[in-house]
Amino acid sequence: MIPTLEWLPNGVNFLDQTKLPLEETYVLAKNYNEVATVIRDMIVRGAPAIGVAGAMGVALGIQSSTAKDIPALNAEVAVICDTLATTRPTAVNLFWAIGRIRDLYNSLAAAKTPIPQIKSAVVAEARRMYDEDIAACKAMGAFGAELLPKQGTVLTHCNAGALATCGYGTALGVIRAAVERGHQIDVLADETRPYLQGARLTAWELMHDNIPTTVLCDNMSAHLMSKGRIQAVIVGADRIAANGDVANKIGTYGVAILAKEHGIPFYVAAPWSTLDLNTPTGAGIPIEQRSAREVTHSNGKQMTPNGVGIENPAFDVTPAKYIAAIITERGILRAPYAESISVMSAQPAHTSA
Ligand code: MRU
């Protein structure tokens, strides 16, 4: 399994995704501020991985605190959580994960638990979230595999794989599970401008697993769909509103419209921690705007004239009407999503397939 991130005795170790596929190097974050930098700079990225990184960042901050009493520690925990929560705005997994560690901390602090015990409990909880994330990916794979063709080509956008999670992946986890069950699948990976998660990361990790993979530029899928070359599309998600609208990497919305036009099923795979039941529709999902330089430059080389206007929204929202199914670790959601999400949210977490 590709070690996307790992809790170590001296910090959290991250595979540096900005260097892939050419270099396999690691960055050790020794304190919560360094974890925040790793998330902001996309050394780790992908909603579930960002979530667990945030949880480990809070745990690391609490563990290394020198506060002598609970009021002093309370003040530090507030700063730690705020610092990590201001790194990236769209993936709701980050806020869910920080909230889970913070809730645990608050209940232990309210019960006047000794500080050393609080420290070990929050570290254990963050590490549990790591294991749960992998289990959720495996369950999504088991539920979703049969949706993919027995033989055919599946398009994916961005990277929703082992690199975007603690291991196995969401959309790529479903592809892996289908391949493990004997499906003959060729993967088409959109290059995913401007950050090239498809060209650099999806291609790298699928080749690692010997799954046949072809990279295409983002403007090529319509042509291939029109030629009957794509049988299904599967992507991940950064936030799913209560009505089933899905925020995912910029470009996903266009792919979903194209899939609908060509009668190709468009699937989303995401853990339950990506659902944001407090946001009624996709219109309420905050969209991260990233730096102009990601668009103006490629590999350090300027590609646009000085002073030209630049847009760089990192995500877009795919309306629920384009989505054939949402695969979660609790089961498969179908339209009408407001209803199916509400019914499934009453079920316990991590139902195995
Ligand atoms: O900007 P990124 O690389 O963090 O965006 C990642 C995506 O959009 C993924 O598709 C999404 O987080 C799902 S990952 C399982």
C-alpha cells in the first residue's frame, strides 16, 4: 500500500505529492504548524487524506503542548484547530476530522481527565481515523465494483486514489476492487489542469498496481465518448450537499454533463465524512480559489503573457441530476438523493459490504 501519510513517534510523515511522479520523497511534519503547511501546499491532498492529516495535526499539537492545566490547554487547542481549519476550505472532511478530535478533547477536558491521558487518547483517536479511512475505502470498493463494466474503459478525473486517502482510494478503490474481482478495466485518466493530479498521481499509482492506464488532456473526453470509447465515469468528492450535489476537482462538472449527453453512467465514490448535511445544496459549498501561478506557469516556465487575467477555482459543483449513483462505505445512494442520504444517515458508520 502506498504510504500517503503515517503517524511516527517524532511527527507525521507525508509522501510529497508535489514531487510525484519523478521523485518519491517524504516530508516529516514535526508540529501542527508544519502539518498546516503540508496541507496548504498540497504535499498531501485529496479530501479523506486532508481530513486524517488535520486530525493528526490537532493530535500532534495537543501531544506536544507544554500547558500545565486545562484552561491553558483549552486556549492552545482553539489556536491549533483554527490554524488547521484555515488551510483549505472545500473538502469538508477536514472540518469533520478536526471536529472529531476537538469533541473528544472537550469531553475529556470537561471530565477533568489528567493531561497525559488526554494526550494519549487524542493520538489514539487520530490513528483510529487512519484505519477507519482505509476500511471505508475497502467497503466502497466492495459496494461499487459491480457498477463498473466486466470489460471496458472507465474515465476518472483528478486523483481519488490511495494518494488521496490513507490507502486504497475512493474512486480508484472501486476500480481496484473491480479489477480484483476479475473485471478487465482500462482506465482513462484526465490530466486535470492546472495541478495535473490525473497525469502525475492517478497514472503513477495505477501503474504501480499494473492497472492499464492512459492519460488524456482534459479537452479530449467528449471526442472519446462520442466514439463509444468510454463505458463509465467514476470520480471522488470533496463535499456532498444534503441534496446530492457534489463538489469535486475543477472540470468534474463538464465531464458529468458530457457523460449524461452520451448515456454513460457517472458515479461518485466518497466516504460518509464527505457528506455535509448542513449544506442544503451545492450552491452553499465554498470553492477554493488558488494562486494564479498554478495557471500561468508549468514546471516553473511561464506560459501566459504578463498581466493577463487569470481564473483558478480549484473545484466545481456537479448537480445531483447528473449522478447515476454515489458509492459510500454504508452502501450505494441513488436519486432522489435528499431522501436516500437522509435514510442512510440514520444507519451506523462503516457497514461492511
Ligand atoms: O485539490 P485536491 O488535489 O485536494 O483535490 C482532490 C479532489 O478533488 C479529489 O477528487 C477529491 O478530494 C476526492 S479524493 C478521494
